[in-house]
Amino acid sequence: MSEPIIEVRHLSKSFGTHVVLRDVDFTVKPGDVTCVIGASGSGKSTLLRCINLLETPTSGSILFHGQDITEKRFDPCGYRARVGMVFQSFNLFNNMTVLDNCTAGLRYVLHQDKETARRTALSNLEKVGMAPYINARPRQLSGGQKQRVAIARALSMQPEVLLFDEPTSALDPQMVGEVLSVMRKLAADGLTMIVVTHEMAFARDVSSHVVYMADGVIAEEGTPQDIFDHPQNPKTTEFLTRFLSR
């Protein structure tokens, strides 16, 4: 049985007196596609930002291969090279070409030479269907194209785990499908992923594990069949009824 890559233990996060996460526990193993679902304000994105150390947990621990990433001596930059993140707002560098966006981390964080970085970036841009746009700048791209470049940039760092924070929420409906298609392929290739999403069909069809959050806690978790076909918590049932009836 494979060892966990990430273990979240008794994680809590407060902003002042506002408690966003309370005693959250879950585990991610190699090849897992974990979808985190729940209403807006339930703590999903804060959880993801804690896992990537963009927010500092108030209490609890997050283990990466058994090492607590919240310890003071831990190297967050090295960690983020291995646990990548794709944001809902793309976060591309507008003054760089598509290719330069994808090689920047390779050259300046991983210290690859220019040609090696270029080959790696081109391979990943090809994977997401964006190789023809290597000389374009973000302002020349659609939202769906920007997000595919953002995914290629994250993949180029060869992460062990890729975090997705509502990657389709800023997209027009016709562009959602092209991004989800890329994510489906990555899941089929065995990439370990944690996905915060409102795309219920993706969570139901692609994930290996579903976490339903409500009011800052994990209200229920299990396989897609457990959560979508046989929910045990009334809050889960209410949420899914509201979402799936749209």
C-alpha cells in the first residue's frame, strides 16, 4: 500500500476572530484525484492555500512525505516546486510570451539551462494544445487558453502534486470544457491532483476521492459513488440536490 504524499492533520485557520477551517483531516496518496466541493465560503480555497503555504495555518500540521511543512525551518520555495498550483485567475506574467511564462520557473527556480527549459516547456504546451501560441502574450489569448498555459507552466516544474483552485470559475461557459478536458487527461495519466471545483460532473466522473466541506469542516468524504449516490450527511444531500438540479 503506497505511503501518503500529503497528510492534513487537525488543520485550523482563523483570520482574526473569524474561523475559516476547523480541525480538518485528510490524506492524499500517489495518483489520487481529490475533489473538494462545497458552497462558497465553506473554506475550500483557504484549505488549498494552506496546503501550498500561501496561508499559514493557525494550528494543526500538513505533512509532505512525512515532513511537517509548517515548521519554521521548512523551505517553502522548494516545496512549491514539487506541489504546484493553478489559480482561477491564471496569474500569468503579462509582459512575457507564453513560452517565457513556462520557462521562467525552470530557469530561475530549478536553474535549468535555456534549451532544456525550452524543451520541457514545449512538451507541456503541446500536451495542453497550446504549442502554436508560444510567441503570444496573455492579452492575446482567451480565458481558456490562458488557463491551459497556466497548467502547462505548472506541469513544466514536474510537480508531484498539482493543486487546482476553481480553475474554471473565471471562464466563459464555452471555455470550461477545454480546460476540463486537459484535466481529465492529466488524471488519466496518473497525476496526483487536489481540485477545488464547482464542476460536479468532473468530481463525479474523474475523482478517486471527494471531500465535501461545509462551514469550515469536512462534513463528509468518500468515493464519488459514496458522495453522489449514497450521501450520509443531510448537508451533502441538500448541496448536491441544489447543484445537480441546475
